[in-house]
Amino acid sequence: MKKLVASLLACTCITLSANAQAKYKNYQDSINAVAAASEIWTTVPEVKAGKFINEAPSDAIILYNGKDYSAFHGRDGKKVGWKIDPDGALTDVKGAGDLITNQSFGDCQLHVEFRTPANVKGEGQSRGNSGIYLMGLYEIQVLDSYKNPTYSNGQAAAVYKQHIPLVNASREPGQWQAYDIIFKAPVFKENGDLDKPATVTLLHNGVLVQNNVNIIGPTDWVTKPVYKKHASTLPLFFQDHGDDGNPISYQNIWIRPL
Ligand code: MG
């Protein structure tokens, strides 16, 4: 019986791959098509945000204050490859890898300021792309979404491919912007099943753009979000998207574990 199932599965795989080959020029094309199927294109209203001042409160853990990045490490034990600019901004260097916190966090209030490049290059997802991966799994999209159409569930302040922001509060390229994130980690049962999904509230430049939404599972470009039991705290990271037109900068990053 096992052999029969195995051979049936093998046949199915061969047929699928033959079909995929017939429909798409190559494997990458078929991946691109699967990724495109989860894009949502709609019009997100624009609002002009007010100015902001948001210094860290006394009980916050400072992750970056314009002077040193010792709260972070690179991937696979590598050193941080990002650079500190003369103005104190911490700027991604193409291919330097993600910026990962040494400390682990779960429920938290997180303040982050970011600046997409003033020198605009690329379009859509190739313009100022980065991301804040809460617990290393749940991405709040960072992107230049000022007059830069892309799929709405992948624009700035989206919970990537899960929740479109309520409005587009993006500032012009080259200006500092802020995210204030209130995150609750998912809760799992003893047997690994999900008890409560993660939730997130997000203010973009002081404007509410995600209102206590349920995160469906880990965010990804292609694969569907499916929760898998994990620790109650994990490191978070800032994404190096790794292509041209994306030297994102960060400053004034602080966090309050809740
Ligand atoms: Mg991203």
C-alpha cells in the first residue's frame, strides 16, 4: 500500500512539474506567479502626517541611539555590516545582511525611525525596501510608499501580505518617519496548537494604520502563513533587502517589553 501511495505521489509530482513547465518558462517564473497570487492591489487613502517628537521614555531599552550598534549582530554570527553615517543614521549596506537584536523580545512597545533614500532608485518593492521582523517572523513592511504604487498588502506599514494599512501616512523620500508598534506575541498550547494569534497595532508617523489586527502566521513572499510553536521571546531583526535602491537608514530605536 505504501508503495502504491509513493508511486501515485511520484506520478502526481511528475505531472505537476510537467504542467508547471508547460505553463511557465522556468522555475523562477512559477515562483513569481505563486507570489503574485497573494498580492492585493487597491487604493489606500493618503494622509499628511504631522510632525513628531518621540524620545525614549526612562524605562525603555535603547537599541540604537546614533552612536553604536552593539545591541545587534549579523546573521550566522557575522559582525554588523551596516554603517553609521556622519549624522548618526544607521544605514544598510547592500548585501550586509540583516540587523538582529542580541536580546529576545515578545510582547513589546517598539519605536523605530527610518528614512528611505532621498536619491530615488527603482520602483515598487525595489524602492527603500526593508522590514521589521517582530520575533524574527512577523514583518512590518518598511518601504518608500510615497507615490510608489505596489501591491497594497506589501506597501509601507503593511503586515506583509496580511493586512493593508488603513491609510498611507508616508512622508517623502529622504525624510525621517516613525513607526510605533504595540505587539503581542502569539500564545501556543502545550501540544503546539495555536491558542492566541499575535496581534499588532501600528502608528505610522503618529497615524493609526493597523488597529489591533490578528497576525495570521509568519509572513512570507511566497508561502502561506502557518503558525509553528515557538518561544515566547525571540530576537527581532531589521531586513537587508539586498538589492539596489534600498539603502534604508534607521535611528532612535527603542523598545519596552510588556
Ligand atoms: Mg521588506
